[in-house]
Amino acid sequence: MGRQIQTDQTPSLSSVDQVQRALLSCDYVAERELATAIFLGLQLEKPLLLEGEAGVGKTEVAKVLAQILATRLIRLQCYEGLDLSQAVYEWNYSHQLLAIRSAERSHAETTAPDLFQRKFLLRRPLLDAVEADRRIVLLIDELDRSDEEFEAFLLELLSDFQITIPELGTIRAQHKPIVIITSNRTREIHDALKRRCFYAWINYPSFEKELDIIRRRAPRIPELLIRQVTAFVQEIRNLELYKSPGVAETLDWTAALVALDQHVLTEEVVQDTLGVLLKYEEDLASLSGAGARTLLDRSRVLAESAPQR
């Protein structure tokens, strides 16, 4: 997570430049296109759909925005089989049953108790976001992992910022949440949902951007090691792999090398730690032996030409 802004007031985000600077103050390096999409989402109160490969910083956008705005982050992690009872609400059946038994014992009522009151309602992330007493950040993470039926349910929420509970009626947000939706694009998100959102694609960072990210997140790491790590990861992404490493893996690998007290990349340490970067056996096999050595040689050339601090 990015560094917390040290300020007593929420920073102004009344321009794209201010959004970009605020993100940077939390060590989130964003291109102008992404900063523009965030700015428009905030100003026009529209959800923002972020797509891109895993580990490129989509989820971090929501976390950093919550920090910048000094507000709550409510996160709904999507998965296959996610339904309304986990995402929106469900009735507290055990408390309802206790209410029935209590009424039976007291003999004070001639009719059954009202079991569909708010006190029996269990709020899940989406209902919690709609009923928030101030503007919060709602992160709907990895929507592509959920089923299309759940995606269809979101249309009402994203269009009108409201949720309908049959027993209680429609609950409308008094403070529209800032909605960030992420997708790794394991399946296509339906056009009906996309029409309700602004859209941004987050790509793997350029060499200069990734170098800046590591310098900001790991300021005490030797400069030569930072440049070599960045160059090596950039070279890896040029290969045909099952899953290329994201920025998250780059940062993890940097931390691992520091923990091993490494100041420069060597062939031996690369072979020993590739499992931090690559998570599939086929990818590891493709970089064994001569493959890693060739990649390391190329990355050293790129690292030497990198701009110094």
C-alpha cells in the first residue's frame, strides 16, 4: 500500500494535475490517461472499470484513493459462486428464530413477530457502501471471477446507486460511493456494465516508470540493484510466458534480494530466487541455465544505460 499522506486536510482534486500529484504523494506512479479517468470518475460520480494483467496496480488505485480522501475503503472480493447473501445482505436466521421462540414463550402476542426488520438484517459490503454516512471508496475487485448473474445484479447499483430488498423496499445512497471495479480479463465483462463505467486499461509499466516505482517503494535499496532488477523484469516480459510478472512481483523480488543481502544480480541468485517472480513451472523451466544467463546479460546492458538518480 502507498505511503499515507501527512496532512490535516483532504487535498483538492479539482484537476487532472492535482489527481496525478496526489497519487504520486502516495507513491503511486500513474500516467496522465489513468489520472484523467480517475478525475472524471470523481467529478461526474461514475464508476471506474480498470482492466489489465494481474499485479499492475489496479487494486492499489482504490486503496490509494481512500488514503488521499481520508475515507473508508469497502472491498468486495469477487469469486465464482458469489451471490447476494455474501455481497449485499442476508437475514439473520438465528436471531429471527430466537424472536419467534421468545414470542411463543411470552404469549404476549397473538400474531407472529415481524421478522423482516432492519435489526435482523446482516449487511454485506455493497449494502454497507450504499448506507455509508459519508462518501467512501467501494472496491469491487476481480469482477471477472464472478458469475454473469452477479454482474447483472450490479447494473442497478451502478446506474442509480441503490439496492432493492424485497421485504424493505429500495435503499438509495445518500452519499454516492466512489466505485472502482477491477478485472484481470479472464472473461469479458458485459457491455451493459461497461456502459455504466468510465474505463482505463493499466498496462505493464515502462522501464522508466517501473524504475521510479521501485525507487519510491524501496528508497534504501542500492541503486545498481534497483536498475538491474528493473531491467531483468523488463526483459522477462518480452518472453512468451504463461504469466509475466507484475509490479507486485518486482517489488517482492527486490525485497527478497535485500533479505539475501544482495547488492548486484548474479546468475546464481537469479536461479535461486526466480520462484519469487514466476509462478508456473513451465516458465521457470524456460529460464533455467542458459536462458537466465542470456537474459541477465541483456538486462545488464539495459541497466547500465538507465538514468542515474
